[in-house]
Amino acid sequence: MSSTTGSRIVVTGATGNVGSSVVRLLSEDPQVGSVLGLARRTPGWSPAKTEWATADLASDRADLARHFAGADAVVHLAWAFQPTHDPATTWRTNVLGSLRVFDAVAAAGVPTLVHASSVGAYSPGPKDHAVDESWPTHGWPDAAYCREKAYLERVLDTFERDRPGIRVVRMRPAFLFKRESASEQRRIFGGRFLPGPVARPGLLPFLPDVPGLRVQALHTDDAADAYRLAVRSADARGPFNLAADPPVDARLLGGTTGTRPVRLPRTAARSAVAAAWGLRLLPASPHLFDAVLGLPLMDCTRARVELGWRPTRTATEVLEEFLRGFRQGAGADTVPLRGRKVG
């Protein structure tokens, strides 16, 4: 029997892409007694066994220890991707906010912390074979997202050393997609005015095939199930890679969108991204583009063996679902996931 029977779980960032899936799966788990979702704004959505509270991790006035009191586990998912032009702002939320979460977990005596790290924490690595969790996590220093994820890996190294009684799990998922996240991710990475019909099969004349653009994807619900399993397991500790097969490249994307891949030099692609970002037409920075081209492929054996985790959807199925949601302006009843059809 799991040690978390009737347990109380607190989830930060509970209304976003990952948080909404984690909250839903935890609320449906008979071995979870209650879920407290923390977010900056209370959603209209309210699953069973779930209560909501507002908290801004960027503020030093956030009384997190009070929210964490009596919790059996804290799942820390809160993260700000924007503004990419102001990395000091994302640092305050992502790094300083995470430090507040970790300190509050210790102060409240919470026995389990499950932290959302990322494939973005990894140092550049191979594209022709997968690496396990021992691959270095120094990130790509030029990209704020990777720099912040890697920094928190070092913070947790110290946290685990100083507080051996707290079970710490670090999830390192690939790119996460679901239908309901399509509008949010369009706003974060493509801009709020990027029209959904650009993802219609056969509409684009060609798809840029950039050397090194080979990454992994995973359905958000499958990642959320790994979080649920980690919360329930009394023995799960340390990092876990999470990804689905097959790896995503221009050929797979071309088959999904009905678009012919055309080889494009890395310098030309980066110059285009940098120009659009510099003119504030594109939220995704050229630094993140560089990081993505260097990300290693991940081996997920440890999650399968130790958590009993298996993705239920292939990466191809994930992208097909996401692109349908992208075209339809799909969303959900939370502020981060609100839907909007453009074009």
C-alpha cells in the first residue's frame, strides 16, 4: 500500500499546461485525500477533492509555509516563460520563487517535494542516441529558461544534502503538449497574433529542416501521470527523464502537417528568429532556439522501471492532437489556458 493513502497534496502552478493535468489526475486518484491548487488567479474549473488558493511566488509576502502545513507532498510546477526580453523578471519568479517554495517545504516539514525540472536543464548532447539522468545538467547558459532550470538543479543538490529526510524528485520531461494547451503555447512561443490556420495540412509551402532540430515530445497527461506515480511512491527519489517515441524532426513534422521539409542552414534560421525576436514579433528568443538545437535525446528507462510509467500516446499522436487544438483555438477554464482562435 502506498504511504500517501488519504494524503494532502499541494500543487503550485496548478492552472497551467502541466498543473491542470496534475491536479485532475491527483483528484481522480482514490489514494489522494485532497488537493490544494496554488495559482496567481483562481480558475473557474474545480475538480473533485480540490481547493484553490492564490499565491504569487515572485512576492516575498507569499505565505507558502501556511499553505504547505500538513501537506504530504508539494508538487512544484509554477513557471514563467515570459518576458524573454526581461530575464530579471523571469528570474524573480522562477528562481527566487522556487527558493521560497523549497524553504517553505522545509519550514512546514513536508516529507516529499516533486520539482518540475526539464530536458532544458541538460547540457548539449547527442541527437543519435539517448542519454540517461547522469548526463550533466548545466543547461545552455545563453537561454534564460535553461539557465534557470540548471541553477535550480544545483540548488536542489544542496537542499538534498542538507535535508536528507525530505524525499526530492526531479522530473525532466521533454516538450509537453495537449489540445487544451494550444492557445497558451501559441501565445508563449509564437505570439498572440499567430493565426491557427498556419498549422492546416498543406497550407505552408515548405517546412524548414534545420540541422540539429531533433527533439522529443510527450503528452502533458502522460507527464502528469509520472508526477502522480512519484507522489505515491515512497521510494522514488532523484531525477526521471520523461519522453515519448519517436523523436520529432522535420520529416515527422512534415508528415503531420502535409508539408515538404526543405533544408535550411542553421545560421539563416537563427537570423530569422533573432530578427523577429528583436522586433518583438516573436516571443521565443534566438537563445532558446540555440538551446533546442543542442538538447540531447533522453533515455526514460528509469521512469519505466522505478515508477512503472509508460506514455500512452506516441509523439506523433501528441503533435496531431496539439495541432488540431492550435487550429481550433482550444483552451480550458483557467487564465493561462484560455482559448482563442486567431485567423
